[in-house]
Amino acid sequence: MAIQPTELSQTKMLVKTTLVALFAAFIAGGTFIAVPLPFSPIPVVLQNFFALLSGIVLGPAMGTLAVGLYLGVGALGFPVFAGAKGGIVHFFGPTGGYLVGY
């Protein structure tokens, strides 16, 4: 039995959706590995690495979706931002420019 074009398209869409969610989870997981800097209130975290890696591996469109998903989940209040914090208020604090920069 041959795979129909619709089934192939649905399979590709499922794989892409899974990859976007996986990279959003990687970006969120990067928050728990932070290096505090004595001269700045902004810690260095692996979120930056995973955000860049998502764009490299997934391409610009899907990488943007992964970062957008990460930011959306954080804005909803899940503790995915640096210091295991969440909420829309972090877009207006010292790290807000960095979050928007993603």
C-alpha cells in the first residue's frame, strides 16, 4: 500500500511541529544552567545557545516559531525565563530587551 500525498504531508507537519516544540523545550531547559556575572544583573544562560541552534537546525521560519513558543509559554507564567521565573512582567524588567531580542 502506497503512502498518499495527504498522509505524507500530515507526517511532515507532525515532524515539524514536534521539532519546534522540542527546541522550545531545549530553550526553556537552558534556563537552569546559568552563570551569574558579578558586574551585571543579567546572567549568562544556555538559552542563548539553544535559541541560535534552533535557527541553525530548523531554519529561520521554524526557529522563529520555536523561540516564539518559548516566549509565549514564559509570558503565560511558566518558569522558563532566567532564574526559573515566568510572566509577562519580565518583558518590562532588566531582561526584557534580551527576551525581545530573541
